[in-house]
Amino acid sequence: MSSSSPAKSMSIIVTKGTLDWAYPPFILATTAAAMGLEVTMFFTFYGLALLKKDLDLKVSTLGNPAMEMPMMGMHMHMPNIVSAIPGMDRMATDMMKNLLKKKGVASIEELREMAVEADVKMIACQMTMDLFEYKREDMIDGPTLGGAASYIEVASQSDINLYI
């Protein structure tokens, strides 16, 4: 990109708050920022929980038919029916956290901090804050509050728009 061309931009709507769904938006945002793009993330509904100071992210096997985990030298599929077994989500979460750590993948907290350091603009949906009765002090420092219009303003001028 030449110095005379304007910076490219990307916006991401973040709607999911589980451990496995937290990785794609933060990895894409930090990668794009490292490549020189101006990045805005709009956190709404369950994705808003990713901005909480204290994270306790979990993996759910329900509704995730493609989920498989490497175990004992093979890949074990996690059929939806296992979600009915008490403790399965906790077991799947522990397995995923151990796999991420073993493979040296940054935590969501680390990726989130990288996004803040890379000047990724984060917008916390005000309507969702009100709906779920979150308090501003429950959230990390940095994100601004805004609504759908705030996101639309950014998205309408972005080169790349993602919904995750």
C-alpha cells in the first residue's frame, strides 16, 4: 500500500460469547490491525460478554455438529446428544482450554489486550448493556458505548464488514 492511498478499514459485528466463538473476531481484528487496517468491533447481544473484565468463557457442544477434538491420536466427534449429559460443557471447555494452551494459542484476554494496544476501536452496544443490565464498571476500559447507528456509520464506510 503506497503512502498516498487511504488506509483500508474493517468492521466486525461480534454476537457470540462462547470460548470457541470468541477467537475468530479477535484474531481477525488483531491481524487486520497489524496489517494496517483501521478496525472497529461492535459487540452486541451475547458477544458483549467478551468485554467483561472477568471472563469465564465456556464451550457448548450443543448446536455444534462439526465439533471434534484430538484425543488419543484420533479425532473424537462430539454429537449434540452429549450436551444432555451433566458436566459435558465443562469437560469440553476444559479440553479446549488445555488444547489451546498446549498449542501455544493466546488466551482471549491476551488477544483482547492486543486489540486494545493495536487501537482497534471497540463499541459496546448500549441497548444490549441495558437489556442484560450490565454496568459500565463491569467492562474493560477502552470500549465506547453506541448503538446500531454507530455501527452502521462505520460499516457504511468500511472496505470489509464481517458478522461473527
